[in-house]
Amino acid sequence: MSEKVSVEKKVLSENDRIAAQIREKLGAKRIVALNLVSSPGSGKTSLLERTLDALNGDIKMALVAGDVQTENDAKRLIRAGGMLVRPIVTGGACHLDASMVSNALNQLDLTDVDVLFIENVGNLVCPSSYDLGEDMKVVVISTTEGDDKPLKYPSMFRRSSAMVINKVDLLGLSDFDVSKVKDNALGINGGLRIFEVSCRTGAGLNDWYTWLRELIIRKKRNET
Amino acid sequence: MTQDEMQRQRIESICAVGLRVGALSGVDPGALTFCFETAVSDTPLTGAKLEVEFVPARGRCRSCGHEFEAEDFLFLCSKCDSRDVDMLTGQELDIVYLSKP
């Protein structure tokens, strides 16, 4: 007869511990932290390039860009005017974990930073399980993908607070149905804030910028 | 983690690890069991089985209080159609127990 010894520990408890430290550090500095997740090629980097272009100087941004290989995304963000950019090359890992982000943040001067963007590795599966100390996850989806993606990757859409639908300039060239993707996403997570944008033309991005400014104001007032 | 826990609780050998896996944890119990059996061979855990307790995704409606299983992960109240639903279970990924022979 075997004897059961109670453990009751989360498998990701070590990650969660470091994430809590990051959250405390950023919270003390009143920095909004957003974890950007998507499939490869949906437009996370493009969204950040646009955001830098529009808001740099107005709000102070720090950016951590994760990639399986190459520092290409980080280089794009620096070219777009990012002053505080750190690449994380995961060397094969399909997601960022809290220790990688913590190390990257230790190499950034976060004085007076308003918002930290963590650009995760393009993957809708594993990044959903790893808390990086963010205030919220923002999932990016584009009109060249299937509009059933929320149903295929429910965990990511459930754990995200906002969804950015990118490449709306290409609507009509594919069978992507905006109302269907919204319906699918809201079925998984009725609280999702949704933006419809084109990072190529700039359409719809003003709503995104306004929302970012609101998040920053609320954070400074300690409302989030 | 299991070996750390064995050391901490001074357990010499185990025959099973009890794991709680939520439907939204991103873990496939079958794949995990396969990996576990491979990973423990030639370690102090050789021969240990993984015992998985699967936890479905459940929600509670914030409008009417109804509790239900979220089939296909749709957090849509089956009573009043509200989408304002808290997740009760489904995200678990916990080591629950170790079994001593």
C-alpha cells in the first residue's frame, strides 16, 4: 500500500515568484507593463514601431524584445527611435519566462519610464502560461490568419486583456471576417478590449494610443 | 521539482507523482506522461508513474451567479447568455502529492 505525501505546489511557482518581483518593482515605479503575444508575423514589432513613432517624446517607453534567434526585432525598435531596448534571444525556447525578463530589465534604466512593452516570442501556446510580471497581456491577430484562432488557442485569448486586430487594410483580400473573430474572442473572454488597426496605413491606431495614455494615467493615479 | 521536494521531505523513493492539470494549462496529459516516463529513466525517480487529475474549465456568471463547465472554453453563461464570467478552474498545473511505495 503506497502512502501519499502532500506537496501542493504550482509547477511554475519559481517563474511566478520572479514575476511577482518584477510586478512589485514596476509597480513601485508606476510603470505600465504590457506583454505582447501573437502568432509569428501578426505585427507585434510593427505595432511597437508605430507606437514609438507616434508617442516617443510624449511618453517614455522601455522595450524588451524576445526572439528565438536573431536580434532583428530589437534592432527594428531601435531604428524606430526606441531609446531603451533590450533583446532577449531565447536560443530555441518558444516563450519568454520571468527570469529572462528580469535579467533584461536589470540592464535598463527604468527611471521615469511610463510604459514597458515586452514583445514575446511569436507563439500562441506556451507564452500564455508564463507570467512575466505584466499588468496585462495584449494579443495581436492579423487578417491574414484564420478568424477561428481564438477558438484554437483559447488559453491565450482568455488570459489577454486586449486584442489588436492588425492588417485591416487587407480586409477583403482574404476570407477573414472581423465580426466572426470578435465573436469568437468575446465568447472565450467577454472582457477583451478590441482594436482594429493597420500598422501599414496607420488606420485605427489613434484608439490604441488613447488607450495606452489612459492606462498610464490610471497607473500614475494608482488605479490599476 | 519533485527531487527537491523528496529531499525536503526526506523521501527516499517514490512510485508516483500526482499532478493536477487544468484544461487551459496548455499541457496535454498524454504528451506529458510520455515525456515524464522518458525523463525519469536513469534518475532516482525511475519507474515512478505520473497520476494526472484533469480539471475542466469552469466559470461563474457575474450577472446571475450560475456556475457551469465552459465547453469548448466558451465562457458564455448557459443560463443568461452573459459574457461577464469569472474563471473558477482550468488553469491549474500543480504537483499535488508524491506516493511512497
